[in-house]
Amino acid sequence: MKKVVFLLMMIGVLLTSCGEYNKILKSTDYELKYSYAKKYFNAKQYSKSATLLDELVPIFKGTAFAEESLYLLAQSYYGQKDYQTASQYFNTYYTTYPKGEYTEMARFYSGYGLYLDSPDPRLDQAQTYEAINQLQLYLEYYPQSERSKQAQDIMFELQEKLAYKELLAVRLYFNLGTYMGNNYLSCVITAQNALKNYPYSKYREEFMFYVIRSKFELAVVSVEEKLQGRYRDVVDEYYNYLNEYPEGKYIKQVQRFYDYANKRITDTY
């Protein structure tokens, strides 16, 4: 019996709440509507607050409510985990109010939301690049902020994701070998570009390994007139690897590539 009474009470509260919300939606008293938008926002009912604020923000332009309402709209979408829409509104806020009350937070959350929504490394990373861009801008404006360390750490994490995406491409090119073209050369170019773009990546050693490994394979399948030059490339990459990783993970394989190539160099520089 108590459960039935409790259930009826909950249904009554729900119906009252829905009736209240529908009444507010139809209201033309914008200040009242705004007070309810803030009420729903504070109650973490972000869908309701966003719906109300979507209507109110254009109406409030040029008024005392304009700045706060725009920021709350961005936060309402953020609260719903619609990070792309939230980022757009945060951008609108800090562009419109470059010295506003919430500008620092808007700049931070613009990048942080995109970071939370950053896709799998195998997918297009346009959003990841934009997250890095927004966080970089945040650091330029607020280098001494209490969130600066967090922003830097996030940027490094996102750069590692981009580096890993390049590593997946490097591995793919190498595994394709000479299938439908010279994929070893593509492997070398992609790995070398990654080394330039992400010099401090935890994948650096593996990028260097694929450079020498692919150059070794290029030498193996090379035509006679290019053979000596490609053997020398293997030797050069051996010393590059050895300089950075004298006790590296791949040192035994790299040593074999060097021994093979060095024995077959017959001409001099």
C-alpha cells in the first residue's frame, strides 16, 4: 500500500512539473521564463534550460541579461554532453564579450568540451585539432591560470592521439609493402613527418624503427643503380637510432639491418 501511495505521489509531482514547464514555455514574460531557465539549470535539468535559453538569448541581446544568458546556454549544452554545440556557444560568448565575467571559463570549456568529444584515433581528427587550438588560445590568454597545467596536459594527451593516428598509418604502409605501389616510401615519409610534428611523443622510438626498417626493405627491393645509396641510408638511420636509443627496444633488429647493409656497401662517398 505504501508503495502505491509513493508511486501516486511521484506521478503527481511529475505531472505538476511537466505542467509547470509547459506553462513556462508558452509564457511571454521573458524575465519569468529566464528565472525558470536558471532554476532548471541549477537543478541540472539542462534540456529544459537549453530550450528556454535558445529562445531567450536572441531576445536578450543588448539587455542586462544578455551576457549571463548566453553563457548559461553554452553550459546547458555542455551539461547535456553536446560538446560541439556548447563549444560554438562558448566561442560566441568570448568573441562577443572578450572581457566578460565568464570569458576565461568560456575559453577553457570551449576546448575542454571538444577534448571530451575527441573521436577514436582511427577517425577524422578535425575536432581534436580544434580542441588543441582552443586550449592553446586559452593558454595564450591565461598563462598563469590555475587551469593552465590541466590545459597543457590535455593538449599533450591530444597530440599523443594524433601521433598514434600517424603510427597506425605508418604500420599500415609498412604491412602493405609493395602491394599496388611502393608503400615503404610512404611509410618513411609518414614516419619522418611524425617525428618532426611530434618530437616528444612516446611513439618516437617506433617511428624511428619504421624509418630504418622501411629503408632496409627499400634497399632489398631496389634496382641496381639505387642500391648503394639505399644501403647508405640504412647505415645513416642506424646511427640516428643508436644515438637516441643505444639500448632501445629494437636495437637487435636495427643492428641486423646495419650489418647487412654495411657489408654490401662497395662504393665510397
